[in-house]
Amino acid sequence: MIDFDPGTAAPTKGTNQRNGGDLVVETLEALGAKTVFGIPGQHALGLFDAMGRGNLHFVSSRVENNSAFAADGYSRATGEVGVLFLSTGPGALTSLAGLQEAYATGVPMVVVASQIPLDGLGARRKGMLHQLDDQKASAANVTKSQRLIQHASGIPSAIQDAWTEAISSPQGPVWIEIPQNVLLDPIMVPPVEDALAEAFDNPPRVELIREAVKWLSTAERPAIIAGGGTRRGRAEKSLLSIAEQLRAPVICTPGGNGAFPWTHELSLQSWIEDRYMTDVLEDADVLIVIGSSLGEVTSNYFTFEPRGRIIQIDAEPRVLESNRPGLGIRADAGQALAALDEALAAAGASDAVTRSWHGTSPEDVVKESLAKVTARLESQDLAKELKFMSDIREAVPADMQTFWDMTISAYWGWSCWDARQGQFHSAQGAGGLGYGFPAAIGGAVGLETTGKPSRVLAVSGDGSSMYSISELATAKQHNVPVTWLIVDDGGYGILREYMVGAFGQATATELARPDFVKLAESFGVPARRVAPEEVGDALKASFAADGPNVVVVETLLKMFGPTHLDD
């Protein structure tokens, strides 16, 4: 074992004595952790030394931000807690953009960051390597809470508490930091044999459910917006039952994509940015909003002006009524919808009133609205884009999980992607570039541990792919079954489109980029370049291969017209 003198960080002769790092590893294993993402660092070596005596599988990324994305993807794909190990200072700070995505989207993670030795903490500037005035303060904007552990005996309880907080709704990443000497010093604490972490109960208030039932029992035109909280709360079954009881049209946000069956007769799918859908939602006399703030995208860029009453359900109290007044129900979406479903059935809500949208059935309203969206798209010279997305969808197996970067293909996916039996994951929470590929690596690693089909698809643009191109080494090193589709349009395509639309010309959007095929092959990763019309066949062949591979398509895709700007 490598040990360090906490005063000088100089290596000394190792011993077989257990240390604080062992307590971290033992506690995580007792809580059910299987995999850890991260990058080693000097102050964190006690963690990595201890992993050598444990059973955790370590996946070493090449950039800490990508480690955070990978832990995020692992959690989304498996429903388990993602675990991230970080080194002090630059390593910890580099992870923050990835943690912002997890925090914004409600992804449960436990982040263990190392810290300088205890005697360097505080206001003094001792000149220690990686020293910050207050490292955990840097994480305050992107994690649910932050803890500094100052003695080894506090490690198991602190990690157990952090795990509990991470999985309790609203879920999210929790930050723990442990000084170098606490990780390395010999301990008297016995090995951790068990650890229990159960999510805090977060049910709805009875009187609020009663009031919601009263509103819905008399509603003629109820409708539902299913946000990401619906999926995080595993509320899909209750959502379906409620929608069918009320005959309420359901639209999913990008984060809620997959929460409601795509082809159901009440499904408005995910065309949340289309004015025809905004018109329907505005006309609802009671609108149920689940796990969404009615933010920028969901409100069609704040043009949404509902004329009816709103019932808003969210585990995060700061979300309630943040954009629109309504009956705010602070609760886990799963618990809230289960209670609402039961109460509606008991009240006979399905028979209480005729559901009619001004003489038209809800089912016909859905059918007509989807037809209007299709007609609008077909009028915009988007045949290439529609076929491209259709070809990808048909190539991807029905149960495959997909991970999308902030790129034009993903913006199409937000609206048109039928997740089928798989799951759709994107970085719409914080909107940072570089999410798709490292998150897909984490997702594939996680699926392998659960025994499920582990091949996943990542989709990036050429601009966003450069944020995570180094993770080709990670994918190759761990032989991760991920297929990476890079749509190369020569720059930041969506920003180019925005700037040309707004100013008549684009500035600083064009990019020099590598030959992605040769670059992937230099990592030992098979790659191919194909024409847009060949993308489906190329993906099918790549899905049938082993390990990582890359498909590059050089094409310029356009977005459908922004309907919030319509007169």
C-alpha cells in the first residue's frame, strides 16, 4: 500500500493497516455500489489504494467532467446511484459542468472528492498543491448538499446519509470531501458490514389530492404535461391510468420522453415546441403538470398562456408556481400520481362528466393536432431531416437506450423520438455540450452489471464531440459496447442557424475538426464514414459488432421552424 506523510505528501513505506479509504469503499459496497467513475489524483490515492482491496469496478475517464457525465449516464440507465471519485482542486472543479446536468435533471449521485490535509484547511494560504479557499463551496450550485468529513469514524455515516439524500426526491448529486490524511491515516474503526439507505417518504398532502380530484371531476377538457419527474418517480403506470380515466391528452417534455406510450390514442407525443400543441394545452380547462417547471422549452419559449387552472406536481418545492400560478402539490411524482389515480377511481371521475373539446372527442383532438404538426413539417422542405431521424429510429432496436448531446439531431429527437421500450436520455437539464458519448459509456457499463442488453447509442455533433473525444480511449480500454454517431456539419450547427436567422450572418461558429474516422481508428476503435441515406444500414452493422465503434455522417441538418415566432 502507498502511504503519504500528510505534511509533505511524500511517499513512505506502506503497511497493511486499514485506513479511511477502506471505510469509503466498504460503505459504498455495503450500500450496493458496483461501479465507480473518476480519475486518480495525489490527494485521492487513499481511495484508489483501498479499491484495490475491494470489489468496486473502476472506470477511469480522461477528463473529470466526462467522469461526471458517465456516472450520470450509469444512473439513468440502471436506476441506481452513480458514484464519482474526484481529486482535489482542478479535478474537482473540472467536474462541475457535468454535475450541473445531474443536478438540473435530478440524477442521484454520490460524489467523493479528496481534499488537502486538515491542517491546510481554513483561511490560511499554505501553498499546498490544489489548495482552494473553500472547495465544497464551489459545488454548492450543482449539488443537493456538501459535507466535509474531518475524522475517519464519520465516513460510514456520512456516506450513508449522502446516499439517502441522493435517492430521496427530489433526487440529485450529493458532495462529500475527505482530506488526504483522513483517507490515509490508520484507523481503529472495524470493517463496515452493512449500511442502510432508504429514500425519505415524500407523499402528497391529502387535502391537495382531494382538491385536485374536485377540479378534475368537473373538467371537460383536462390535459397532462409529463415532465422528467414522471420518469424519475417511476409514475408511468399511474399516468396511463389517470389519462385513460380522464380521457386526457398527454404530451411529454424532452425529459419526460417515454413516460407515456407514443402511439396511444391520447398521446400528443413530444411535440412540445409546436404551436398546435401549445394551442391544445392553452385550451385545457384543467392542466396537470407533472415533474416540470413549465420552463423555457415546455412553455414554447414562454409564449404559453393557459386559460384554465393548473395542478402542478413536483418534488422540488422551488419549482411549484415558479412560472404559473396553480394548485402546487409538493410530492414525489410516483407517490402523487398513485394517490391521485386511486382517488379519481374512488370518486368515479371517469363517469363524472362528458369529456369534449368543443364538440370534438379528446381522441380526435389528438389525431387532428398530430396531423397538423405533420402537415407543418412537410411544408418546410425538411424531407432530408425527417428521413434521417426515421432511419435512425428504425435502425435502433426497440429496447436500446440512447444518449443525445446538445446538437440538431437531439433537438429533433426531443420532439420526434419514440423511445419504444428503451429510454431516451439527453442533456436538456443544463444544456452543456459533451454529454452524449461519456454518458453512453456510463450507461453501457451499468447495463452490463445488471445483465441487460448493454449496447447503447450516443449521438453528437462535430462540435460537441470534441468535448469528449478523449473518451474514445476509455471506451477502448474497457471495451464498452457503445456506438457513437457523429453528425458532422463543420461547426456549431444550431448556433450558426440561430445567428443567421437573427443577424443575417454567423460569427465564430465554423470549426476546424479532425478526420473523425482516422482519429477513432488511432484509438483502435473501428469507424466508418457514410452518406446520410446510409446511416440506418451503418448503424445496424455497428450494433452487431463488439466493443465501441463510430459512425460519421457529414451533412447539414436544419431545424423545423420555431413556432413561437409565428404571427
